[in-house]
Amino acid sequence: MTIKRISLSLVAAGLCVAGSVAVASGDDVTPPAQPPTPVAADATSSFAVFQRPANSGDVMPPVTRRILADTAAREGADLDGARAVAASAGRSVWAIPGPNKVCLAIPDPVDGFGINCADVATAKSGRLWVTLVGLPGQKLGDVRIAQFVPDGVDAVIAQGDDGKGRTITASDNVAFADVTSGTIGFSDGFGDHRVRVDGTPKALLSSAG
Amino acid sequence: MIDHIRAVVVRVRRRAGVGLMLAGTTAALAATAGSATAATHDYCNWDGSYNGTPAWTICFQSGDNWLTNNHAWLPYLPVTPTIYCGARLSGVDYGGWSGGNPSCDHAYGGGNLLKAGEYVSVAATTHGSITY
């Protein structure tokens, strides 16, 4: 074999190898392995209240929609997906879902709503709650509260500072009641979830009309 | 050559003028849209800075407005106090005070001239904003 033939053979072999590589890479349509993308917790899929079919009571009145619009826009909450979870003062307590948030709104008997919003993880741990104090008729320490609870929790315990305990039934993922200063919460497979609630203070009673 | 340069300068000026006109029109439209909708303002500390709020002491806005929303929060977390949002009408509590942690929110119908306020159950740094 002459040097020229050897060179040609090497060139041919090189081309074959290059071709094989090219074919191999061209045929390899399987995408490289990627770590799974974490999916942000979604309120609608996380809580039963937002999965149940809407009924006639869940249609939010236009006035309520207008009053809640600013907060809903700020928090990214979806008023169309809201559910009426309890009755109060002739209106409804609302649970409102967002892409990764839940909002609770309690009607103020005088005007508007008390509202609070939290992300899904916070809502699952019982730390989404909203209170109203200083309402007409409330006495020192009185508080109206709505607390959001995860699926499977059907009651919360309100423990007053006076030592008296009371069980409050939760429905549609919300416990709603008039209680007194103390703690409120529940226990589940992830631990004991209690929050401190302070009722109507003396300062408000002295300034109420 | 000088005539050519002058022509180019005139074209550039015309284009810049049209651009400025469009920008001005856009700004005017934005301003019109803004005035037609409610705006949000800081209160308590109107310059947007945070407020050191003692426990159970209401920090009020300085004036009265056709309030539609009162939103206050505890900027440094985690903190334990409950923060409350409410309002007064002619010096008297108007409805209830809405409590939460780490923020509070009380929405209103906007039909009354109200003075918004916020307070905390434990002394804390707070920040309030009102929409009217």
C-alpha cells in the first residue's frame, strides 16, 4: 500500500466516522433529561371549595364585585371563581381563588368587607384568617373571624383567654363565627395550627359612636 | 451639499416633532385614564416611608376621602402583631376594623368621606395605603 493509498483510506475512514456521528446526532430525537419543573400550588386544585360546582348563591352581586375589585386586582384573585361560604349580615362571606393565592372576605355590616389573602401554603396551615372588631354591638374582646382550613378539616377550636373552648364547624374550607380574644385553629397530620386573635380593644369602645 | 444637509435636518426635526406629538398624546390619554379611576396613596407617613406604630394607637390619614380601600401591612417579617385597618366618619368609627397578619384590608363602597386608620396589637413598623 502506497502512502497515497494510506492517506485516502484514512480520509475515507474519517469521513465515515464523521458521517456516523452526524447520523447519530440527527437520529437522536430524545430530548436531554430535564429536572421536573416545580408547579406552583394552585388554589383551585388545592381546595375542595373551589372544585365544587358553583350554585346560584355563588354568583357575586355587582356591588360586591365592585367593592372587592381593587383587592382582587392587587392580589391576582379571580372573582369569577369565588364561592359564598357562609352568610353574614344579609350578605356572604367569600372565598376567592387566585393562581397561587386565596382571599377571604367578611362583610362589614356597615359598609364593605374585611379582606385578607395568603398563598396556598399559608392557607393550608391555617394562617389565612380575617377578623372584624369594633363592630356595632361588639363588646370588649369580641371578634368576628373567618379562618381558612385545608381539605379534611371539618372543625376548628376557639380557645378564649378566659379558658373556655368552643368547637366551630368548618364548611367549604372556612370556619366562620363570633368568638372572643384567644387562639383559634386545628390539628392535622402536619401539626397543630393555631393563631392568636385579639378582639375589640378598649380603645375602640371608647371612640365608638 | 449644504442644501442637502438642511433637508436632512428638516426631515429629522419633522420626525422628532411627530414623535413628540405622539408621546404627548399618549401621556395625555394616560392622564385621562388615571383621573377616571381610583388611585392609591400612602397614608400615615405620606412620603411612603414606614411608620413606627405603638400598640393600640391608631395612625390616621391626615384628611378625609371617598375611601374605597384601606390596606396596611407589616413590612418586616416574621412579626406577631395583628394589624387592623378601619376608618372613621366625622370622628366616629365607621363599621368595624379588619384584622390580619401580615396585612389588613378593608374595602368600602366609596360613598362616604372617611378618614382611614391602622393600628397594631403589638408595637411594630407598619405601612398604610389608601385607595380613593
